[in-house]
Amino acid sequence: MAFTQADVDKLKKAMATGVKSLTYSDGKKAEYHSLSEMTAWLRQMEAEVAKASGVRAPRSVLLEQSRDW
């Protein structure tokens, strides 16, 4: 399924209002069991929409410093 920005927005709204059942733009229905499941799907959907639009998803880099010589 190719997600759209409208699908991303719909999932964000559902998360904010506590709705756990959605119908996406292609007519497919999804029922989520937890907020963590919805968050995981949201990340995947945002990455797919960004890739389709040619925008690179932001990356995080963790730097650590140690004084042990």
C-alpha cells in the first residue's frame, strides 16, 4: 500500500483522539491494538511519504565522549 500525507494526518488525528480503527485512502481498514503500534506505523508511513516525495528522512546521530584514556 502506498501511503499518502492524508493517511499520515488521519493516523495522527486518530492517535490524538483515541480512535483505534481507521479506513485509509485506498479503502483498506486497519485496527490498532495499542498506541505503541500506532506510533510504529506512523514512523513507517512518514518515511514512505518522505521517500515518495524525494525528501530524505532526518537521521539522528548519537555522540558519546569518554575521558578514560
